[in-house]
Amino acid sequence: MAKFKKRLTGADRATNSRWRVAGTDLGIPYVLENCSIGYLFGDTFNTARPEDTNNGWRSPVMLRSNVHPAAPGGIVFDSAAKVEGNFARGILDFVAYGDPEDGHWPDHEITCIPNDGVSFPETGRQIISFQSLNRWCSPWRSRYASLAYSDNGNDFTRVPHLAWWNGKANSDPFQMWTMQRDGEWVYVFSVRSGRQPGPMMLQRVHWQHMFDKSRYQGWGWNCRNWGWGRPCTPILEGTFGEPSVRKLDDGTWAMCYLDDAKGNIVSRTASGPDRVWSREKIQVAYRPEPNVSGGLYGGFIHPWSRRGANNLHIMVSKWTRKNGFTTAYHVSQYVGTL
């Protein structure tokens, strides 16, 4: 199984002293247009715990690094997006409307949570997928999933009039995305918000047409065979946390996610995005703590991971609470084997 290597964020880390990134989660790594790595973090505070006063909340936040995760000292962040003084601001504008439970669905947005990122050296553009959250009570619910872009690596703009809408039933399977480019196509794997039981879907879109919803092709079964350009058929069923898919240098496709039914962070492999995926392999096992709720989640694959022993580098979040008070909220680097 994967082994703990290093805690990356926290009130006692350099991320706090340099950019006021203390309590945070996710840390989704993706290749930037200049071939370094961007890391997308979710709800971020300049305090160790969300409950602390003057906590400097914002989301999402992006840090960057050119340090290989296999380096003896692990990942070291060297810059951040949208820095003012020593404060890394949120990279998406935020506007809240009404109260989430007073009939204002679907207008109320409490936060934006990043799903993944992809970049295009041909244009210098970065695109991130995100979900607009409407409520945090379990299971948490998104309003919609959408995309935002940046042409300078610093300022991101939401794509107007583009949304994969969820509903009050919280059952839409296109809310939490992971994206991987391969040639002319960007492959999109998606699941429901809220880590609910349900299907994983697969779509693809030409990299130049990501802002045109009509150009997305589903991977589906027609009772005879599988093919593109069809309504999506589930490729996997489970209780999925945030999925992460990356194509490795040797052509292997690797997937990680939280199996929320068991609490384990698991991996799978395949020879292609539309091929059969292997059985789950546990990378980080659930270890309950007495009188503590919550645990580990994430498992985002670093793009520089490879096959072979101790070459899978994943970002793992920990959020635990005791008596209604946060006891841990941070991101760590783990090293495993596919």
C-alpha cells in the first residue's frame, strides 16, 4: 500500500507563511502549459481550522511547483496564482445568493470546488473544471459542473452559459470530473457530487471544443457493442469520492478515488480510457480513530507518476472532527505502487 511521505499544507508549513494557505484540502496536480505542475486546492483558510475566526476563507486556490514528487524532500511549492502581498487569493470569483434551504435553489452558491485541470501548449491556455456547491450537509450537493479558463496562468474566467446542471435529487453523474488529454481528445470521467452510490461516466471532446457542450461524445453500450457518440453507459459502479485519472508515460491509464463505502483510497489501471479497468487495489486503508468523525479522501495522481515500485505519487486530504471541532484539515503526499 501507499506510504505517507510528507504533509504539504498546514498552519506550520511554508504554504502558510508564504501565501496564507494553512487549512485546505484536495491539491489536485495537473501539467501546466510550461510543463511545471499546478495544484488546485478547495476551501482554503489562513488558519488551521475552518472554525477559527478571521480565517481568510477562499476557494479554489492554486499553488505551483517544478519539484519532482520523487525528490527526497518531496513536493516543494515555489509560487502561487493571484498573490497579493503574502496572500494567495481564490482564482474564481464568488457570489452567494440567498440561503441554501429557503427555496432559492438553484441560485445559492456557497463555494466552488475544483475538480481537475488541463493545459494546452498550442495556445498557452489552462482550463479547470469545477463544481458550484449549494450545500455541505451530507450528502453535499452541487448546483452544476462547469469550466473556467486562463490565458495568463493567473486570472481565471468562468465559461459563460456552460453548465452540466444537477438537481435537488442530487443524482446527476456529471458533477465531479477528472480530465486527461490524449492526442486530439480530452477524456472526461465523472461521478455524482456528495460521494454517493452511483455510476462513473466517460465522455470525450476535441481539445479545441471544450466550451461547446454539444461536441461532447458519450461512451455507451447499445446492447451489441460499445462505441462513442452515444448516451453514456456506466463504466463502473460504486460509492465514489473525487476521481483522478492520468495517462502514464508507458501508455498505462491509472485511476484513483475514495471508495466511500469502505473508506479506502483505491487505484485501478487500464490500457486505455475506454478499455476494461482492473479490480480495485487499496492504496491507503481506512483506519478509524476513536470518537473522531471523518478521515482521508482524495488520492489525486501526480502526472509524473509511473509504473513500478514506489512510483505512484498521490495527494491525500485529511479532515477529522471531534466533538464538532476540526482536529485535522490538510493535504499530504503519499507514495505507492500501481
